[in-house]
Amino acid sequence: MAKKLLMTFENELGKKVSISIDDPREDITSDEVKTVMNDIVTKNIFTSSGGDLKKVDSAKIVETDITEFEYNN
């Protein structure tokens, strides 16, 4: 099962912008994620087509179950 940490921010135009991190630590806490997100905003680390990231919106861990089919050609 693949996991991603999906962090969502609001930019200068009020649009939502998401940043995803593959395979987050199993023991990551909500407080750690919030701290990192606040750092991203206050240190102006990323920008978007709608301007700088201005506000923390939400975060979640998304798990994807993948089933692959193999064919011998």
C-alpha cells in the first residue's frame, strides 16, 4: 500500500495548493506536520502560479492500494 502526506495551503489568490510527500514516516504526528507547514508559509519556501503560500489549510495521509496485472507477451 502506497502512502502520501498531502499538505494543502491557500495562496495569495485564495486558491488551494497541495504539496505531497511520498512514504511519510509511520510515526509522524499532526503537530510535526503543522510545524513544517507553518515553516513553509513563514519562510516562503514555495510559491505557486497564484502567488506565495499564505495560509495552512489541511493535511492528510492518503493510502492507495494498487493491484497490478501482469501479462506475458
